[in-house]
Amino acid sequence: MKRLGFKTKTLEFKERGFKPVKNLYARFGNKSPNFCYAGHLDVVPPGNIKDWTTNPFEPSIKKGHLIGRGANDMKSSIAAFVSAVSTFLSKK
């Protein structure tokens, strides 16, 4: 995002009894309107590890598919957000 001209900062939110949550805030320019993408890279707790057929924290390939926690979540969506912004900015 910085290479595209965004100013970025990490925001950390803390709540008693929970691990801190970090968010990336990136802004391009300072005019309105404000367009926002919202996404996440975290995953929900895995539950009982014994209920898994593979260790969820050790990625593996099965029948040509990547298996592991968060392997198929919003990572590609976040990449699509950045790609769309990059394309939009290159057309200006």
C-alpha cells in the first residue's frame, strides 16, 4: 500500500482478557469521499485439535489442495482489494 502512495498505520485494540487485535489503516489523500475496504487475515479458534484429521497449524497438500488454518479465507480478497486500487490509481 505504501508503494501505491498510501499513508499507513497499525491500530491496536485491547480488551481485558483477550489478546490484542491489530488493524492496518491505510489512507490515500485527504479528500472525501472516503472509500473503505474491510477484510481480515485472522482465523477462528480451531477447537479440539484431536477432532482434526491433520494438524491445522501445519499446512499440507491433499489431492492438490492446500489444507490448514486460514489457507482459504480472505487472503485472496485482500490481494484483490489492493490489485483493484492499484489498477484504479494507474488509470488516473
